[in-house]
Amino acid sequence: HVLQWTGPQGGIASGASSPSPQITLPGWYVLTLTDTLNHCAGTDSVLVDQDIAPPDPSIAPPDNLDCNHPLVTLQAAATSASGQVTWAWTTSGGNLVSGEDTPTPAVNAGGWYVLTLTDPVNGCTARDSVWVFQDPDLPVVSIPPPDTLTCTLTQVLLQATIQAPGTQNVLVWSTADGIILAGGQTAVATIGAPGTYVFTLTDLATGCTTSDEVTVTADIAPPPGHIDPPMPLSCIDTLRTLEVTSPLAVSVQWSTTGGTIVSDPAAAAVQVSAPGAYRAVWTHPATGCRDSLTVMLTEDRIPPVARAGQDDRLPCVPPAYDLDGSASAGQGALAFHWSALTGQLTGSVDAAQATATAPGTFRLEVTDSANGCRHADTVVLVQDIPDGALTTLTPPGCRRAEGEVLLLGATGGTPPYAFLIDSMMHPGGASLLLPPGTWSLTVIDALGCRYDSALVMPDRQDLVLTSPDEVWVVYGDSGRIELTTNFPATAIDTVIWDPLLWLTPTADPLVWFSHATLALQHRVRVRTADGCEASALIQVLIDHDPRIYVPNVFSPADGNGINDRFFPYTKPGSVQEIRHMAIYDRWGNQVFSAAHFPPDDAAYGWDGRHQGRLMNPAVFVWVIEAVMDNGEIAVLKGDVTLH
């Protein structure tokens, strides 16, 4: 069979030959069924109705908004074909407080309010609207979102926007947890802390009050940062890096007390070269908030102590000396190195001990493994070879044919000494007799060092006495008599005077003093311990002339109060007075003159000045007339140096 639908024109959208056609218009639709075998047909029809009736809304006139009615409830009603309806309110310029999906929404602002109704059964909708009047004299306030407080932005302005018809308004800012710094009764308030701030406006003319609130936040947390504690400076690590690490991009500024920053102090990481306190301040650029930390940098630059040993002498046999630096000390294990500044080393030089084979200066450098610090010490080895023999030689005397040699020691070298004389060994201090002649002499010191020389024993000598023929003695004073011989003073045994009159001996048997008051002649005989003898005649004469002593230099310019004036000295009782004293420069000009003054008195002397001015150093000539104790006039001349 074949199906075929027919209906209003354009009513069948699709499926006219199917059991279920799609239709778009109401009306009668006829189904024709034809049997393809016998071509018989049957029909049936159906009436399709259409439900497109929309709901019917109605809105009651609302009250006006004013200070006494800040909230108005809209009243709406509706009918629909199905008896069901859904509510949807929208507004243009107004404000829905609640009930947007009910017939009675609450509003608090004037404007158009539109109600859209929908029949949930047939889907048809309808709209209605109502105008809510708001008294234009109602005040309105709002607060724009404020800035966020930071460490650099410590104050924020809150700007309230006002719509108020009256001119007599009371403006009040209030807060429970913030701080109002200024403008608490103006539209613009300055606040200094985060919190919730409420702005209230009261119209005194109408009594209307409105308010708004705003929350101010703050971003003032210190930026996180960290500095790793530095290791101490050492002799190896002379620089350390200090670094501020932070998860934020911060700016850093370093400073120090007692230390030294050798790189850019405005970098996050700096290099430092001295112990001290290092402080870093880091700042978050976005908020200006900062934090700081101080770290202490110490140092371990304590050097070890190198001890190369005491200065010593290098033996001659064998020529080797063991240098020892094991007394050196440090914090850790020590490394040693010997070097010869002068001299010579043999064997290893990188141990605590080393061997020197030539005299010189040897340097020990010690390195401490704990901190890399070094220290050096030197030791001096000398090879002190004897350079002379010390002997006392007594030649053969008048009573013996052999001379005596006393082996005292040597100059240079290291005692004790031994002496080799013609292949015979003698200890130091030994005394032996030798006949006249030349003998080989070798000095050997304690370190095997040698000095070769010769010893000459002279033939026997006769005693020769030399004395002055005349000795003058100032009357009342003494005269020195000095005898000389070809023998040492220690060999003189006896000195005999004839006559032994007015003579005084001294510690030296060949030096005597005569206090003779009359002229006389002495015979003196000198005898040595071994019997040699010699004699001489000495005439002692008496000098009765008085004595006047005049200095040859004086120094007034040095200001030490000593030898500052030029004046004559005399033997007590020999001069009555100085009759006249005159001093002349080298051109013959008189620069000083004094007359009739007592001798030995510095007050009458010359102080080196002429016409009140100290003269330059030079040689001056003086002339002195003195009245002697017997009334005679003595004239003396000479020169003196002004220094």
C-alpha cells in the first residue's frame, strides 16, 4: 500500500508519504491509503487545533520612592490559558532588591521595571512594564574602589560621589577598624590603615540619609629574603660572596661596619674582602616594603709559626749541619720548604729537616693546611774559622836559655782549642818552654776548623832602660817621671831609687811622681824577675814661675751654661789681680776690654758679644796683663776660638 497526506496549503512541512508527517498549520489533514495490488483506496481525516494564547499580565501603580518609602514592592497579576505562569523582572535605571522571579519584587531606585510572563504549557510570553518614580530630592552616594595601601603609599584618599539636591548636608566618614587621618566630615577623606569605611550623607532639609561603604586593603608585608652565613676569610679565600635570595624581584643595598665591599653594593650578590658586619636592605619595588638582615664575616688568617732554629756554627769536619723546623706550629697539618738565600742545601728541602753543607742564610717557609696561611723564619749558619792564636811569649831571660810560651786560646772559631806545635798536640792553657827559633803553630777548634801560623821565640834580650834626663817640678806641685824598658811591665820585678826622697809610686812600677822642693839628682835601677838590670840618672829641677791658665775655646752659643765665658784661671795665691784684658778680631779690631778685676771670676770674662750681638764663630787674639803676688807685671798673649 501507499500512504499520502493532504492538508492546508503549506501545512505539511515534510513526511507527506510517511505515517508521521511534520505539520506547521492548524486545520484538517486527510490520510489516503491505496492498495497497490487492487488499487483500492481508503481515507481518514483529523482536525489539528492551535494553542497560541499568551498570558495576560497586569501591574498595579506603585508608590513613589522617597525618604519615608526607600523601598517599594511592585504588585503584579496574570492569567494564562493553562493557568500557569513564570515571572521575570528586569529594570532600566532602577534596582531590584529582591523578588525578581515573583509577582511582588522589592525595588529601591526609580526607573522602568519590565515584567516578562511565560506560559510554561504553550511557551507563549507577554510583557508589561511600570515606571517607579523616585523623588529627585533623594540623596545618592557612592564610593569608587580605593587604592591599596603599601609601604610607600601609606595614605589613601576616599572620594565619595554625592547626588544631593539640598545644600545643607552632613557628611560623616566612620570606621570600626581603620584610621581616618583627615577629611572625616568632607566628601574626601584621608585614611592611613586598612579597614572598612562607611560614608553617610544626611540632607538636613529633607531628613534623608544615605550611605555607602568601601573596604581598603593593605599590602605591607616585608618581602621575604635570606642570606646564607658566610665562611670565614682565610689566606686562600681572600674574597667571600654574600647574596640575598628572595622569591620576589627585590632591589638590594649593602652596607658594612668595619668590612670592605669590593663590588657593586646595589647588587643582590656582593664580594667582600675584610671581616666586619655586613647589612643588606632589600625592597619590593611594587609596595616599597623592605626587610633587612645583618651577617658577621670573620676571618681565619692566623699564620703558623715557623721556627727554623737558632743561629749556629757549621762544623769544618764534616761540613754538614742538620737544620730542624719541627718546632714550628699551626692549626692544621704543616707543609715545609727550605731554601738557601746564601749557602748550600743537600737532599730533600720539603720536609721539617734539611741538611746544610755550606755557611749561609737558610729560609724555612711553613704553610698551614687549615687556612693556607704562611710564615717564614731564617737561620744563619756561620763557619767561624780561627783567625789568630792567643799566646803569651816570654823570651829567654838573663838566667835561662829557653823562652816560655803560654797557649791561651785563639781569636775566632769555637772553643775549646787545641794547639799543634811541630806535630805535638797541646791543650789550651798549656805552658811550655821553647828554645829560640821558628816553630809551626796550628790552632784546631772544637768544630775541626784550623788556623795555621808560626811561633817565633826570640833570642835573649838585655834590659834597656830609658828615662828623662830632666824633670821640672812646679814649686808646690808634682812632676811625672815615666820610665820605659824593652820588657813588658809585668816582667819588672824591682825599681830602686837613690835617694828615695819626695817620690810617690803608682800602680805602674815604671811611673812615679816627684814632689821635690829642692833640685836634686836620682839614680834609678830597674831589675827584672829573671835578674836583668839597668840604671839611669834623672835630674829634678824646681820651677818657681807662677801659673796663669787661659782656655783655648769657649761656647756661649750652645746655651748649656758650661764654658760660656772666656776668663783667666790662676794658681791660688800666685796672682793679685788682672790689670787689663783685651780681645781683638783677626783684623786687629778690639771687641772686648776689661781692667782691674780679680782672677778666676767668670763675671768679668767675655761672653762672646760685641756691641750687644753674639759674634760669629772665629779665632780671636787676647792680651792679658796680670799683677803677680810679688808685685811684678806679667804680660801674656794667645788666641781663643769662639765656638
